[in-house]
Amino acid sequence: MNWKNKGAEIKKYVSDAYPYLKGNYSLVVKNENCYFKPGILTSKVTSGSLSFRYSPSRQIFSDATTGVFPEKNILYILALSNSKVMNIVSELNPTINFQAGDYGKLPVICQNVKYVEQITKKLVEISQEEWDDFENSWKFKVHPLLLHIADDKQTEVGGRLENAFAIWKTEAQDRFDQLKANEEELNRIFIDLYGLNDELTPEVEDKDVSVRRANEERDIKSLLSYFIGLVFGRYSLDTPGLAYAGGEWNTDKYQKFVPNEDNLLLLNDDRYFDDDRDIMNRFRTFLAVTFGEEHVKENMDYIAHVIGKKADNSEQAIRKYFVDDFFKDHKKGYQKRPIYWEFNSGKQNGLKALMYLHRYDEGELAMMRTDYMYPLQSRYEERIEKLQQWVQDESVTKTKKQLEKKLKHVTQQLKELKQYDPIVRHVADQRINLDLDDGVLVNYEKLQDGNKILSKL
């Protein structure tokens, strides 16, 4: 949100767009006096249990939330709000709409304030720490599975990703157990304070604990997403947190793992290039740098087992995940506002390639055609020629059919790629400029220029 000069641009837009308001922008820009204040927020509409979160002073809340902004004892009130005592208020308003007036029905009794706020502060820190472990957080530093590859737990990791996950799993469980125990302690305090021992119990069910345990498949896939960020320079193994999201590119930030020079990474379903254009070449380098060259194979075997894609070997299984599922998972994780965009020629995957939105420039598509699409077309033609010869020479019926199936597939890919080229050329000729301030949806459609060159959002 652009709140420069106290939201002057937004207020002017509201006044211009809704003249019947006669300049009274406060009917749209509501509760401005509470902006950038520390507060307690919850979703206005909910069909489940109420859950309140601490909002720091750097934020503006949306109209989809109900909030209070206490002048004092904010952590105490946060603890009370998230305790089982809050069930009283939930029963007073049985609808799915929770308003500030409903919040005000809870009588606040203050006792043991310092002790309660001490526990609550720790709970906020634990929750923030858990959120910051993954890249959706503004404060994300490094993927948790890479935290111990160069510290005092390095020996325990021993170059094996599976060991790194085991350490992370224990740490996540300890955090989960601590948060659960602290929440139950707060429940005991407030149940006693409000005399509700006959009505409520302090125990918290696992499903209601707000931090996550480790999840092998989810966390390994998030590591693959982090790897993509390293390839494009969004992240760096040398620089904690966000290394590049627009602005001036600084090569000094990248020593251990150097990003691709081009803002493109091919997602081929087979190996056609032995350089940085191929995703699995880059992934092998990533594993070698982080866990050691001698452990690449066993780590790839572990990853392939976890993601569960059926293939002839671990490299093909991981490749298959990137081709078939990565963009779907990325799109879901970023709520259909992806930062990595997928060029997609069609059902045969004649061309699939990722680019990083923040590194895009007007020459992107022209570069893709000359340095990626044309060479790939040549590789397809070479592969078809070889397959035709192998089919001709093969005498074993089963093997011959497998080769014929492969030949048909590559032939279809070549045809699809050729059909895709004039579409890309038309868009490339427009030299389309994107403005990041317009947001993902506007820019996504703008780049396609009425065509379908990207995967569907």
C-alpha cells in the first residue's frame, strides 16, 4: 500500500472515484487513527475457532479484520484473547461474523500481568521464528534444512540431507511442544482467574497449536523452491535473506553458488543440455556446494523418494517434479501471485522454462528464442534422428515399442515448439516493459499481450 504523505494518493483516488462522498474519504479509508499502531487482530469472518494475532507497529490492517489497539497491557490482552476463556464471547455471537463490539463483551481482569506477558512474549517470538523459517516471510534468512551444514551440528548432518531433516524435525517438534505447553499454562491462569474450572479445561489439542511440525514432503519441496531462488539470484548462500528483488545487481553477493547469467531456466523432461540451461545440472551443482560432491547421489535418491514421482531413476523423478508440479506448488504458495513465471508451449511440454519476475527486461523473450528455443529445436531434431535409427535397429519387440513411444513424444514436442515460436516472436517484437508496482496479475496479462505464452494462473 502506498501510504506516502499519509496516503495522499489513495485519498485523492477515493475522492475522484466516488464524488458522492464529497471528499469524505474516511468512509473508505477507515480507522486511519489506528494505522501503524501495535494491536490485536483477528479475521472478521470465520467459521472456526477465533484466533488472535499480534500486529506490530509497522503494519496497516485490512477491512477483513477486526482489531483492538490497547494503550497498555497489549500482550496480556492478546493472551486472554487466545485463551479458552474467549469461548464465552464466541458463544455470545454464534454467527461467522466477529465484530469489535463482540470483542468488547469480554470483561478484562488483570492479574499476574508481568508473568502472563513474559509467557506471551515468548509465544509471539516462537510463532514469528516459525513463520520466518520459510520464504513467504519478509524476514526469511535461509532455508532451515541448510542451517547446520556449516556450524557445530555439521558432523551430525554428515553431508546427508536426510540427517539435516532429522535435526530440523527435532527442532520443530521442540518448538511445537514449548508453544503448546505455554498456551496450556496461560489457559490454566485464565480459567482459574475467571472461575471456569467446571466449564473449561486447559489442554490444547495438537490441531489447534499455531506452529507447524516438520513435514518431510512439504519441507523438501520448499528446499527445491529455495534452490530456484538461488538460481535466479533472489537468494544467495552468502547473503542472508533477500539478495535481489529489483534494482542494481551486485555480483559480489554470490560466491558459493553463482546465479544463471540469463534470467531463464529450462524445464525439459529429459537432458538436452549440459550447461546452466538445464535445471538438473544446476540442481546437482547446488547439492554439491551445500552438502558435498560425494553425497550428491544419495541426497538425490532421498529427495526422489520423498517427492514420490515415479521414474527410472532419482534424477528423472526430480526432473519430473520440476516439469509437472513445481509451478503449481509455487502458484499455490504465493496465492496465485507467483514471482517465478513459467513459459509453457502446451500439453507436450515442448518448451517449459522459468523466469524471475524481478529480473525481467524487454529483451527477455528475444533472448529466449535465440539462446534457448532455437538450440532446443536442434536438440529435438538430433534426438529424433537417433531414435529413428534405434527403432530401425531394435529387434526386441518390447524395447522397440518403448522407443517408438519416445519417438512419437519428441516429435510432438518439436511440432509444438515450432508452433509456439511465432507466438513468442510476436510478443518479443513488442518489447513489453513491466512495472512491478502494477502487481503480478496486471503484469502477467500484459506480458502475454493477448496470447497464451505463460502457464495459467
